[in-house]
Amino acid sequence: MKTAIRHNTNLSRRKFIISTVVASGGLAVGMKVPFVQTAQAQSAAASAGAEVNNWVLIKPDDSVVIRVARAEMGQGTHTGLAQLVAEELDCDWKKVTVEPITAGQNHATKRSWGDMSTGGSRGIRTSQDYLRQSGAAGRTMLLQAAADEWKVPVGEITASNGVITHAASNRSTTYGKVAPAAAKLTPPDLKSMKLRDPKQWKVAGKPMKRLDTAPKLNGSQMYAIDTKVPGMLNAAIKQCPVFGGKLVSFDEAKVSKMPGVRKAVKVDDSSVAVVADTWWRAKTALDALPIVWDEGDGAKASTATIAAHLKEGLTANDAFADIDDGDAIKAIAAAPKKIEAVYSTPFLSHATMEPMNATVRITPDRAEVWVPTQNAEASLAALSTASGLPLDKCEAYPQTLGGGFGRRGGTQDYVRQATSIAKQLPPGTPVKLIWSREEDQGHDFYRPISQCLLQAGLDESGNLTALRLRVSGQSINAYLSPAAIKDGKDVRQLQGLWKAPGDAQIGYTVPNMRTEYAMRNTHVPVGPWRGVNTNQNGVYLECFMDEVAKAAGKDPLEFRRALMKNHPKHLGVLNAAAEKGDWGKPLPPGVHRGIAQFMGYGSYSAAVAEVSMNQGKVKVHRMVLALNCGHAVNPDQIAAQVEGSVAYGLSAAFFGELNVDKGRIVELNFHNYRILQLADMPKVETVIVPTYDFWGGVGEPTICVVTPAVLNAIYAATGKPVRSLPLKNQRLV
């Protein structure tokens, strides 16, 4: 882990121009702005004879450095973003590397890199336009420079794989050789750049190997938890086990003479930390530290009291309706056949392999943090607020994440804590805070718990005439973003059930339809969890659709198709999954299929699961998932993300559950919060069905169809719907 972080120049998202790499004779694509760097970086740049610049840097040896603002947490974003730039630049992919920019650089140049957050499956889909334009601008400049040197019309010049050719005179050169001249030219207007038809892509759209595979395989990849800064101390933290509780006192004298211990400090109103020369010594002393907590009213809460609170919301009068077409309540009451069910899903933790951590160093005039973050700007803001130093005196160095899943986005609690600890140490002393697994499990921002009441009405022919769905549960916005709730209505919790097309639209048309949400918050903190609300709402709607189909005496696939005539993209992935998943074809004895479709994060997903049961034990043999994300930048990465969503989704379906007892989380480590093991992983087949007319997400969309497809297969096997998760708690016979 390098302790000196280079600071790079940057550019306006919409105003890319070409700037010069004077010392190296290279070309940097981007806006020429004041260069912000540390003394160490300036010295290193001078000795290397090169100036570090912004988005795209072309060096004399033809190598290309692409700088990215988004986080890499195993999903392959850095590789996909680089592919988009390289496609339009037409450089040699084998010579491409990526480097992250820092939040301080972005702030110093008025957010010239734009949004640095990586969440909501937006990493590529909201960066693709300006990144492709930057590559195209670079190629245009390089071609013009070669044409000027050879004194030929630029229209006669071609470029491919980093080599520029003039066929008429049989001359060629490379990007690295013409970069100095190209940098002196007037940059083109980005809006004038003609981008390549995605159907003609040569680098983007292809299954290129990830740029970060080798270091992960050979063990050289460094994560934030590996950060080492000279003179660094280590800290372990303990927070009040009951959410909302307070720290009353602690007896530092009891641990002050333990080996390696430097200090015990109050971190905030609800937590205490011990600082030592090693983390294990800090943790050992922390466990021995006498602490008095005021647990507060939250200590009265339990899984049972929370469930009762949510159940009350299913029939309360304070729910609001988002979709309200026709009169669903009246139509259901008058229907010849009625179906009703209540589903529930529990709290879930993110369970990232790398627990929360941050390394902070504070001097009187500067604060720095090395951090695994999905939003480096949020980390910078948290550092500034907690340190008391202005943003331009702070820097956040984003590191590779050992998992994110939504936990490391807007919730920057670990940054604030590390900063508080560092402030209580001698100026300039770096401190690395690492949470234990128990703290990580016990103080997450969990997937919200919820229940859902579903009602449907069928006519004499088995046609669905009315559908009503009410979700009762916690609101993420109420906890993290109250300003996002308008008129007391939090539409976010109905994600995937929205009427408006574009991001998370419901895929069925029913004459009478009503979707409702009753906000029922608890003392337990909640936040985005991979798929956020689509992974719950997908279970509710898609499992209930199978119940309704059975009541109608119809095949689940055909029943859905009849309701999807106005939703061609939903229908498209459903058909693709059904075809690849052999829907309707014979199965081995004891094996059953389930199907589901849903939309989230601008993409359309569907799944078919093949499941067998043996004495109540479920085995998932095969899963086929279809995804339409519009444009497919790297098919192999998409398949990997789909496979990851299956693993994450099945972990939740089979084992995922957090109980509350006396106000605190019960499942505090992997012995009682299980994740899927390799032996339980089914065969996964991914069908990509791009329509090339929109940009959708990839990381989160398919997780919402994993669980309902499996539950529907179990329903087909047993004839009994599974309405409560996880499966480990259910008797399946």
C-alpha cells in the first residue's frame, strides 16, 4: 500500500479538452486545470520527468492510463469504464491501466469528475456518455496531429489499436509519438463527437479480461484494511449494543497498563475505542475495558414486537397509494374468486468480507483518510465535518473495497469514528480503525424488515381483474434521507412496483390495481442492501403471481404473458429465461421449476430455477437468468455479476435472518449468520438480451428474481407457498 497518493489534474464532465503532459511528451484527455498535488507527488513527478494528469493519459511508450471516479468493489466497474474509453480512443487494450482519482482532487476543481458515488448500479450507466466522448476526443486529436505532420488530409488517416496509418503513403506512427503534437491542438467540442454504434464495438461489448484479476489471484491486491502508514496506531471500537443507547462511562485505568495500549477514548455519545500498537492488542484491551451503557427504550424491542408493529400497518388507515388504477378494493370484493396472502422478509446485514475500517491522519492544517468507500465525496465530507477542517484541507483516498453491497455509500460512520479517535492522538499520528466482525454485524445499516399483504380477484374465466399490494415496513429514507420523503410518502419502498417506466416499473397491466405503503419504523437502523427494495418486492409480487396463477388453473408462464402485452421488455426477458430454462419440457423425477420476472435499476430480469426436495431439504440444481441492460459493455462481467447475485440472493433466501432480542442483534458472526457455500451453489446460466436502446444497471437487477424463482419451484413441488423467509425456518414437506 503506497503511503503517498498522487493527485491528478481533472476536467469538467461536459467540457473535455486535451491538455499537455509537458514533461513526458504525452497526451492527457481532459480539461487543463490547476494541478493539485502533494509535495511528495510533485517530487515524484519531477524525478520521473512526467506530469500526472486527468482522465486519459497517453505516455511515450503508447501505454494509456485511464483515471476513474467510481469505486471498485469486485463488480468490475473499473474494467468496464476503461473499455468504454478505449473503444472510442481505439488504443491497444493490452496497454491500458486504470487509476482512481481522489475526492480532494474532485473538490479542488469544482467536481470536474462529476459524481463519485458507486451505488444503485449506476457506475457505468451514468458515466458512459462523457467517458466515450473523452476517448473520441483523444482519437480526433491524435489523428489531426499525424495528418499535420504528414501534411495530408485528416480524412485519409485511420487509427486502430494505438497505431495511426496513412495508407496512400504507406506511413504509420503510434499514439505515443504524436501525443506531444496532439496536445498543442485546439480541442474539439465533445458534443460534436460521433460515437460508435454499440453493435460495432471492438473493445466495449466484448468479454475482455478484468484489469484487476491478476493481483487478486497472486495476493498482491491491497484493500483498505491493508493500509500501512508510517507511525500508525490501531484502534478497536465498541458501540452500545442497543441502537440509540448511550455511553455512560468506562474505566481506562483497568486497561492502561496492558501490552501495547496507548489510550482509551470516547468516540461519540454511544461508542468507546482502545488505541494500541496492534489491532489485536487494542481489541483484547477493549474486551477487558469496564463499560457502563444506558441502553434506553430500544432495549424493550424484540423480533416479536417489531413483527406486531409491522402487522398493524397491513390494515391501518395511514398507508398511501402509489398506483391506484380503477377500484381494486371494490373489484376484489366483487370478484367470483379471491386470493389473499401475507408475506414477510427479515432484517439482513451486508456481511462484507472486509469489515468497516478507515485510516485517518490529522495535523493542524490537514486531514487525510484512506478508506473503502462507495462514495469518496461522502467520505471527504465526513472527514471534514468530524475533523473541523475545511474541505480544501482534507483528502479522501479511495481504496479497493472488500465488498460493498450498499453499506459503504452514504453511511460514513466508520470515517467519522476514525476521525474522532485521530483527533485525540498527538497531531500527525495515523490511526487505523477496524471493526470486529461482531461490531460489523451488530451495527450495520440493515436491509429493512417488512411485511406485505396481497389480494387479487379473478373472474369466471380465471382472468386477473384486480390486484392490491400493501407493504408495511421500515423506510430507508426516513432514517438516512428524510428530505427525500415528500408529503409523508416514501415511494422508494415500493421500488419495482412503480407505474412510471424507466427504472423500476411493474411489469403487469391489471384493470384494477392498487399499490400501497405503510411506514412502520423501528429503532434498528436501515439502509440500502444489494437490490434495496426490489429484492423484497420481487418476492412479494412474483410469488403471489404463482399463487394467483394456480387459483386460476393456469400455467405460471402463460398467466404472466397474458398480463404483459403492454410491457415488451419485461416479456422479452421472461421469454428468454423460459426458453433457455426449458420451461414446459420434461424434468428428472423429483425436480421442479419456478419462474419469476421483475425490473430494477433500469434493467429487466427474469429467472427460471430447477429445484429438488429430499425429506424437506431443498437443493437448487440450476438457475437460468435473463437480463436486458440495454447495452452490454462486458458480457463476462455481466455473467459474473449475475452469478454473484445468485450467491447473495440464495444466502438470503436460505439462511439470511437477523433477530432482535432486548433491542440488540442476535446473529453476530458467521456461525449463526450463514452465507452460501460452494457446495450449495447451483449451475448458473446467463442470457443477455440487449436491445441497444438504453443504459441499465447490472450489479443489482437480477437479485430480485433469484429468490422468487426458487420459492415458486418449491411451491410447484409441495403445493404450499413459502411466505416467510428464510427457508431454514420453514417446514417443507
